[in-house]
Amino acid sequence: MTVQDICTCMEEFAPLSLQESWDNSGLAVGLPQQDVRKVLITVDINEAVVEEAVECGAQMIVGHHPITLSGVRRLTGASEAERTLTAAVAGKIAIYVAHTNMDAAEGGVSHRMAQKLGLNDVQVLARRGNTLRKLVVYIPKSHLSGVREALFEAGAGHTGNYDCCGYETEGKGMFRALPGARPFAGKPGERHTETEIRFETVFPSHLQSAILAALFKTHPYEEIAYDIYALRNESPTGLGVTGQLPSPMDEQAFLRLLKDVFHVPLLRHTRLHGKDVRKVALCGGSGSSLLPDALHSRADVYVTADFKYHQFADAEKDILIADIGHFESEQFTMEIFYDILTKKNPTFAVQISQVNTNPINCL
Ligand SMILES: [Zn+2]
């Protein structure tokens, strides 16, 4: 396997187009053609995990949390991120991150949490809206394939489990080049008609600049006729899930189940309502911003992490909140990575990190 093979394997499961605009998922360190004989998997990537990779003979780390979201401007060892990156480069360890794309992927972080709790009828909690755009561009027939392939390469045309999605109709485009123009076809001062293809495709809004760069690089016209539409379609993917317990449980029993399944040392929750839990909303990691979605879903309990004091107080009348801890909620992400990397090649060496990267300790 090469670094690129591992990236492809991960992205077939969780395409990078699913990541949030502020995220930094994907290949962080390493050359795509580098050989990989062993992968170390982890939730967090720090200096100790890189050392572990070197010691156990792994050439690549696959982790959940990006080493940095804000970027690194120098490598002087002044921060954990700088030390981690320096150690990875020195140890020739490639690093791949699957963060919010793994949260949003079908079968991703929250889906695995639901599976661990034995939930049925699992649905996405917060579908994404206003993230999809449509590009319509008029391309001279002779240049269709070059422009189209560049747009796909830049991430356009990806929908669910399909890529290279587009639509083409042939028609006649016309223009008259004015003095000073250098037209692709026709003569200045004369109206020209060109056989063009109207090509339509969709893309996530955060890829717009990359997609327009690919368009401008490959389209032969001086002035390209193109339209971008904001779509109101909801994406079938999103963050968090809801699901039904196989049979109702009282709240205490459900909280004990959470403690056992997620190995929670300290479970923080709002006051009990004295009713059974049937429908569960959950989100791996810091999911407090999805509380309105959990309320809207009419779930009996919302399981996530990193709730603030006032959020507990504001929600206590409406829903039972169970804050099980950030690391605890995402620990099974390592199982997802393991399954992805061994599915096609069961003998490929994949090791789960033994470093405890959870920065939160409980007394
Ligand atoms: Zn997280």
C-alpha cells in the first residue's frame, strides 16, 4: 500500500467533501507515493503517538482530530502541534486526518455510537442545508472533456456515493469580439456562433474557489459564461443521529448503560424527568450546538459532550442531557478506522494506539 492508497480507502468511506468549511481533514503529512506497511490509528495525534508509530514500525498514522485547525507558520517546537509535525517529518511518518467528514459519513462517528447502544431506525440528526451550489458553464464542444475532468478533479459532481455527476446539453453560443479582444474563435467585429455544451454540476460551497480556479485554468474563453446557484437542497448527510432503543428504559438505567458502553468515569446530566427513554439523539464530540435539533427531533435524551453550565440550565425542562465526555464519545472512531483499513485487505497491519490521548482526567 502507498500513502495514496490509504487516503483513497479512507475517502471512499468519508469523502473530504463532507468536511465542515473550517475543518482540516485529509493528508496532513507525507508523500502520496510513500510505501506503507503498517498504520497506527488514534483519536488524537500528538508527539507521543508519533513516537509510538516510530517504535512499532508504522509508516502512517490515521487520526480523528486535526493537528491544527488554524495552521502552522513555523516549526520551532514551540507548541505541541509544531513538535508533532516536526517529529512526523523526522520519523518519515505520514499523517492522515478524518474529522468532520468522518462525523458526517454514513456509518461514521455518531452512527457507531448508535450501533454500540443497539439503537434502531437510525436517522441523521442535523441534515446540512445551504451548503450545496450548482455550477452551470458553457464550454465549446472541443474543450468539454478537459474542463469537465478538471472540475471533477477539484471536487465538483460528488453526491452521496456517486462522483463524476454532471449533465450536458448541446446548443449554440454566440458572441461578437470587440476591439482589443483575443477571441478563442471568430473574428473581431463579427458575430460568431459556436457549438457549446451547457454543463451542469453541483459542489459543496467551501470548494468554490478551487472549482473556479480549475474552470479558469482549463476553459479556453477570455470571458467565460458561467452561473453559480445557491441550492436549498438539504444534504442527506449531516451531524449526529437519532435512534430508537429496542425497548424503553428508565432514565437511570439508560445513564448506567451509557456509563458502561462508553466507559465514562464522570457522566454529567440534567435532572431526571421520571419518564422512560425511547428515542435517543446523539452526536460524537462537542455537539452542544445541535441541542435545538435534538429538541426538534423529540428525542427523550441527548447524548454528546462539552456542554456548558448554562446550557444544562436552559435545557433541563425540555430534554435529558447526558454529557459523556469528548474522548469517550469518539473512542469508537478508532474501530471505524480499523474496519475501513482492514476491510479490503484483512492481513494489512493496523494497530490501535496505546497512548492515552484524552487530556481530561477525572478524580
Ligand atoms: Zn472530537
